[in-house]
Amino acid sequence: MLDFDRYFLELEAETASLARLARDADGQRPIPTCPDWTLEQLVGHVGRGHRWAAEIIRQRLLEPIPMQEVDVPADPDERSDWLMAGARMLADAVRVVGPEQPVWTWQKDRSAGFWLRRLLHDEVVHRFDAELALGIKGDLAADLAADGVSDLLETAATLSRPDIGVSSAFVNLAGAGESLQFAATDADLGSNREWSVVRSPAGVTWRNGRGRADVEVRGPALHLLLLLNRRLSVETADVEIIGDQELFAQWWSNSTF
């Protein structure tokens, strides 16, 4: 993980980037990487998530609450402001209670800080969704991209458990001991540049570092992030795959929310 000051800064920056797109682009622009969504609907998804998590944190809730439907402003300037306001609600809620405050989450990390990190990485991916739809080549700091890979693998570990009780494609990632290695080729990432993953009958487990691997996927952290989030394909991600290509293809096809 990164420190929480960094997460606060990156949430503000990511929301500002998406807000600019929400203001300057056609709200009805289709988002190919989120089928059936328009840009306006994507912005609505992000903004509702901010507000929902902020309410859980503000009330220090230990049980989930329904996500309320909120109308996204049609006016581009208002839409942009609405998105920024939701991110401020989330950040302010975490600051008030503190990142370690126990609250309900859907992962083993039951803290307010979980929501700051999780929704930041959700927004990073959706910012790329919007940019890909608009033909914009986006960028991201390598250490934030690497942290996003870890976040995605923790999601896979949670949603691949057969006992989780949630309908998800991730349950098909449970396996019989197959192993995968992901490696970021960026300089200066230290121990956060490699991820060792095992598919067991109880679901996915992972750790930072190297391990035995039936297949290894190597490339810049951002490319790994977008590939693992299915925003790029094997053909477009510019990564190197060494070993059992079919094993990674099966992982990729069963890692959708």
C-alpha cells in the first residue's frame, strides 16, 4: 500500500481529470470498455460510489446500506462539479473518522481507509475508460499502477472464494494449484514490482515477490493494470507472456466484475 496522504492527493487528481472529461466531452459518448454505458453513466457510477462510501464512513456503519440512485446533472459544468463534490465527501469522511476506523467493507480490510484506496483505483480504471473512448493516451505513475495491481489481486482473492456467496465470474478462478507470476518492468518499484498468484480450490491467494509459476506476464505496471482490469487485451497491452498462455487466457476471461 501507499501512504494515505498519497491516496488523498491521487483521489483529488483523478477526479479532476475525469471531471474535465465530463465537462468537455459529450455525455452520451459510448464507453466501449463498459458496454451499454455512456460517459454520463460512467460519471454517475463513480459519483454514486463516492457518496455511498462516504455515508458508510460518516455513520461508522458495520453493515452495508443500499446505494441510492442519484441524478447526474445534464449540464456539463454541473456534472463536473457534482463529481468533484462526491470525491470531497469521501475524502472528508475518511479524514474525520481516520483511515483505521472500523466500517463495513466487502473485503477482509474493514477500515475507512479501504474505501479511499478501493474507490481511487476504481476511478483510475474508469478514467482510462473515458480516455480510451475519446482516443486519449492516458498515463499513471508506476507505483500507483503497481498498487492498483495489488488491489485487483485482493479483489480476485475475495471474489474467487467459493463460500463468498456472491455471483461473480471470479469464482471460476478457483483452481487446483495453478500458479501465475506478474512482474512490472518499471525501475524503482522495489518489492512491489512482482506478484505471485496461486489458484487453489479455496480461491486465489497472492503475495508480493517471486514464486513458482506456470505462466509469467511481464510489462510496465500500467500495462499490467489495464490488462488485468480487461481494459487492454493480450494483443494490445504490449506485455510478454512466458509459459502456459492458455492458463492466463482463462484467468483473463474470468476476471470481470
